[in-house]
Amino acid sequence: MASKTVNAAKARQPKAQARPAGRKPAAEPKKSQAARARSETIHLRLYIAGQTRKSLQAVINLRQICDEHLAGRCTIEVVDLLQHPHLARGDQILAIPTLVRKVPQPIRKIIGDLSNREKVLVGLDVEPIVTLDGI
């Protein structure tokens, strides 16, 4: 009885369509590197040391840059090296504040308070979101 049930279920399944001999299945269109970069989530890690003026300014600047130019395309992780000094070794942090782009590869680093937005965007190798505010 069980075999009849299985066979009945197989009979209801549509058959796969045969493709002509020698034809390859349609390939997915390849995304350009720029298109992939725009669609990929950017993972950023900002290393700071306590609540210094420079550290706080770097956090504020990074959040503004992400809100204005990378909306919905990035995640931010803030690491306070006073609380977690062992984490500096993994990304070879020698100065603070330092911003590290973990994903997409290759890893990129920017040192400073991130006040020059254009240099930050170029350093992260990301294309900002274009707005029509200037028109």
C-alpha cells in the first residue's frame, strides 16, 4: 500500500522540461564589481579609547557618514580598547581612533576622527548614495 501512495505522489509531480541537446542553461547575468559593492553590506569596526573628545567625534562623524551616504548598507561596531585591549591585536591597531572596513574585502583602515567625509568615503572605497538635494 505504501508504495502505491509514493507512486501516486510521483505521478502528480510535473516532469522537468528537457532542453535541446548542446544548449547550456541560461546563465545568471553577472553583476559588475561596482554593483556588487553597492548591494553588499559594509561591516565597519571603529576602535576608540574611552570617552575622549577625538573618540566621541569619530563616533558622531561615522554615524553621520553612514546615515547620509550608506543608509541601510552598513553595520557599525564600536570597540573601546580601554575595556577590551586584547581586540587591538586582531586588526593590528596602532593608533586610535581607527576605522576598519572588515567586509567587503580587502580590509581597509582609516585613522583619525573621520571629519573629512570625502576622504573617508574614498578610503572605504564605497560609492555614496546620490541625492538630488543640489538641484
